[in-house]
Amino acid sequence: MQYEENPFEDPQVAKEWINSVENEQGMIRDREIYPFLKSWVRDISPKFVVEIGSGQGICSSKIDLGEGRYLGVEPSQPLVRRANELYKDKKKEFVVGNAYELPLPDEAVDAVFSVNVWFHLEKLDEASSELSRALKLDGKFLIITANPSWYDVWESFYFDQKKDEGKIVGKVNVPVNPMSKSTFYLHSLENIKKSLEENGLCIDEIREIGDFGGGQNIFIAINGQKLKKINNKPAS
């Protein structure tokens, strides 16, 4: 399968992201995203939880694993190296992989989450299929991604950009420092929901979070569970 280009695999972009996420303080991640994620993990108490697109590993430090264990899957080697420098311990592991080919056997994990990754993915159906494949029946999932209702706000973060074929490619203002390249796919909420539901993933709740001011909640948190097994589809 051909995958979309991942800017985070570029060492310079990875360095920019590391600097931003490690020095960001008191913003939406701290105020809303990390507490939401921590509460979700606490409520389901998974024995084995996987993060798709774990970046430099910071989300692993925001959750209480209890007696469980965590695997972070990330396509960027520089970010995986940084995660292993900062957060690896006996309960945590970080490996190179991607949303379309998780390094896991079928139905291996109790829970899967992803933070700010789904809008970087071109092939939602393939990603949802792979999430479903790795998740046990009745296993839980949480996807925190950009809110399609406020894509105009997200687009305003980009500059030196090119917009076509349902995506934006350009430089982007993120907290602390800009990133020299980012790709944003403008998926509709209906397409996001459809890709999950057609792969046996039942959505229990979609909540708007991430108050950007003026009633603009620029993220959505989609949580649910796997209710049926779907035969793997051939790669496109």
C-alpha cells in the first residue's frame, strides 16, 4: 500500500514538534486534552493500551496505567527515539509503525487511542480497519481529532500553504514555534464516522472539546467500542 507523506519523519519537522510539545504550557492540551485522556484511561482500566501516532511520547506520561501496559506506535524514527529517551519504562514501549500497519497480532489489545493524528491520515477506512483488527471484541477506542465544524480555524493556522483535493499542505503555527511542513486532510464528520462504523467500531459519544474562545471547540473526542469482527479488506 502507498502511504501519504509523513512530514514528521523529516528530522527538522520532528525537532520542531519536539520543541513545541515539550515547551507548551497551560494551553488546550494541558487544560482539556490530557485530562480527558487521563479520565478515559482511568474509567476503562485497560490491561494493554496502544497509542496510534504517539509522537515523542508525551501522552504516555499523562495517563495512569495502574497494572496495565502501554505501546506507542509512531512512524517517525526521531520521535520514537525521543520517546524512548524520556518515557520508556517497564510498562511502556515505543516502536516504529503506522496507523495502517500496527505491529500487533489480531485482537491483541484492550484499548486504542489516538490524539491529533486522524486529520493527518489520508486513508481513514484503512486506518479504522487496522484499529479494529488490533482491538479485542468489546475493546474501547478514543480518537481526538480536529473538529470539522471549525476547519476554518484550523486553516487559519497555516501559511505558505497549498489547498487542493481535500487537504492543506504548508507551514503551520503551533504553540511555541512554527512547523516547516504539515499536512491536514479535511475529512467530514460523516466520513470519519462511516469509516469507524463500517469496521465494527460502535461510536458511543462524540464530544466537542478544546475551547479556542468564542464557543469554538476546535477538537472532537470520539469514543466507543468494537462490537463485531470485520474480515480484513484487501489493501488498495
